[in-house]
Amino acid sequence: MLRRNQRFLTQMYVLSDLAVMLGLFLGAYWIKFHSGLLVYYNTVPLKTYLVWSTVYAFAAVLIGFYTSFYTPKRRKKFSHDLLKIFQVQTLSLLLLLSLLFITKEVHISREFLAIFFAFNLVGLGLYRYALKRTLTVLRRRGLNKRYVLILGAGSVGRSFHDQLSLYPDLGYEAYGFLDDFHEEHDAAVLRRYSGRPLAPIVGRLDELERLLADNPTIDEVILALPLEAHSKYGELIQTCEKAGVKTLIIPDYFDLLPAKPFFDNFAGMPLINIRDVPLDEMGNRIAKRTFDIVFSLTALIALSPVMLLIALGIKLTSPGPVLFRQERVGLNRRSFAMLKFRSMRVSTDADASRTWTVENDPRRTRFGTFLRSTSLDELPQFLNVLRGEMSVVGPRPERPFFVDQFREEIPRYMVKHHIRPGITGWAQTNGLRGDTSIDERIRHDLFYIENWSFFFDIRIIFKTVLKGLIHKNAY
């Protein structure tokens, strides 16, 4: 079984990575010293380069073990591999540079190291992608399978079976169900899955030990029992561990949990933190805030001529102030005054705070229509970022009137206030602006909150710039 062969597979991964990096070393050495493409003065023999490149490769393997690069990744996306490759190779290069400094090896070409580093990023990425695609094809053809036994044929177990069947490239297949209510669940299964293949109910829960002993092909056991069966979990888990089979639990309340629940410890007791987000960590908050300040200052300085022209255009085309201040709800549900260039005729605060902007809004000025269609009216929000009320990237803030309305209508709407709101966000770059689905916006906002990373922010900013600020729903 794959479970028993995992150590062998890991060793194969390590040897393959070392072989690939050795091949990339030869390619980088040829490019630098023999291709004629680069000017060089080489006073160091090939043997010395080979020694240090070997140190680099072994360091990459050791760091890979430390960063869990060689753990099973059957359930992971390829983007996870790319991030790990970048992380491992960067740390390895920094370690190598430190060793070269300590040993006073000053004649090793830094240009060669840069080429070798770039080759490793691209080469290992392509090699891992080809390997993952090969495994996907094999799994779709029925090879390289892992078999799971599902304990519980109720709604939770059947939902898991449904989801499992949607991802054949993962290489998992349901061996069957164990359930104490054969007749009731058999009837439900027949009604729901008429004409569709379904793993059978192969016995009762008390037959688990015999079934695992007789069927060594079962790799994992999924506990998908209702809350009222909680008292049976201890015995079932003990049976699985006795047989050497991995056990995973799907809680009966799984629909209340985020995509990546976090297990915490409080007063010596394990807890499930249903809303742990990456930005709860101090280091991540400092990194994001530092980036916000640097990016906003740069944007305000670079765009100051444009902002002056916009201010002049507003003054010449309609009476009233240049900036429009509107109350919005931000971090930790606290209100703040969000700034915009005024794009509408002056109205009362009550009208502005309770009226939804619509297409061809009669309140807009002619110049304001241009500002809103190009999103240039949002530029003053970089001042909100500097004041700490907003971030460059995050969920868009809403007015208190609509927050009170949506919190009752949209599940988990208020979760967006766990982080600072943003000038742009994951929802906006996916076309969810203006009069679009609030449910879809919240779904994208929650995905962003639960999966935040510095590179995710960079991706959203690039996507905002590349797709342009003009959008059909920006009115």
C-alpha cells in the first residue's frame, strides 16, 4: 500500500531532486563559462563549483524536510509546490551565501549563483509539474489509488462520497460504508443515487476490526458519524490505530467550519478555532502594514499631478467640496470616514448613506461619471490607508445601514471585518463590483481572509492593474 511505501517514495523524491539540481548546475556552469553569452574571468576550478553546488543541493533537501516539502501532497494543489520550491530555494541560496562569506570564498561567481538559482526555480517547477500531471493521468486511469472506508452512510458520509467522486485526479476511491442503519440508509441511497454508482454498505460498525484485517487495501478510514454517535469514536479510532490505518474525522457540524480550520490549545485543552486567519499573526500584520504604507506613499507621490487635475475638474464642473466623506464600517466593526473624489451632486448624509448606487444614477455629475467609470474617484483612499483605516488590498467596506441589513441576510457577512477593508480586493478583481451578488462577494472575501499571503496581495494588485480600472459595474 502507498502508506507503507511512503518512505520509499520520499527517498525517490529526494534523489530525483538532487539529480535534477546536479543537471541544472551543469547547465548553469555551461551558460556562464562555456556558452560565450557572458563575459567571465574564472579563477576557480570546476571542482570547487561542484562542491559548493552540492552543498547547496543538500541544503535544499534538508530545508525541504524542515519546511514539509517532502510530505505527501496528494491533496495539495500545484501552487503549493511552487510556493514551497521558491521558499526552499531562497533559503538555500541565503545559507550558501552565508557559508561563502564565513569561509571567505570570494571568487565564486555571483552571476553563476544567480543563474543556478533561476534554473532551480524553473527546472524544479517544470519537473514537479510534469510529475504531478503524470500522477493525475495515472489516477484517472485507476492506478496509484488509495482506498477509504467511510464510517456512516448518513448525510455527512454521503456528502463526503459525493465530493470524493468529483476529484478523481486525487486518486481516492471509496471502498464502502460501515453503518448500523442498513435499511434506512440503503433506501435513502437508492432514492438519491438512482442510476449512479455508489460504494456499498459493507457491514456494521462493530465489524470494523475484521474488515480492516481482511482488507489490507484500505488505506484510510473516514469517521462521518452524527453527533449522537460521539461515544463510539474512542473505540473506533483505537481499532484503526491497532490496524495501522490512518483515521480522519468529519465533524457533523463541518458546514460551520472554514476551509482550513485551525487547531489551537487553551489551558491544556485542544480547541478548534473556526475563524483563525493568517493576519492574526503579528509578523503577517507588520508585513502587510509596512507594505501598505510604502505602497500608498509611492502611489500618492506618483499620482499627485493626476489628483490635482481631478480636483480642478471637480471644482470647475460642479459646486461643492472636492472630497466626499462617507461613513463606512472597517476593522473590528469600527466606523471611519472613507474618502473619495466627489462624483455626485451634494446631497444630505441620510440620502447618501441609505441609497444604493445604480447604473445611470441621476445624482452623478458629468465629470463624476468619468471618475467612477475609471475608478479614479477611489484615489484619496490611499490617505485612509496611511491613517490605518484601510489596506491596499482587502474586502471593500460598506455603509453602516447596509451592514446592519446584510448581517441578518447573508451568512458570515460580518467575518469580513476581522481585517482592514481594502481599496481593491479579490472579489473586485473577479468582477464583483457595483450591483452584483453580495453572497458571491462574501464568498470571495472569506476565501481571501482565510488564504491571505503577501504574494496573494501582489497577485491581486497586478490583476487590478492588468485588467484595468475600468469596469462595466463601476458606476
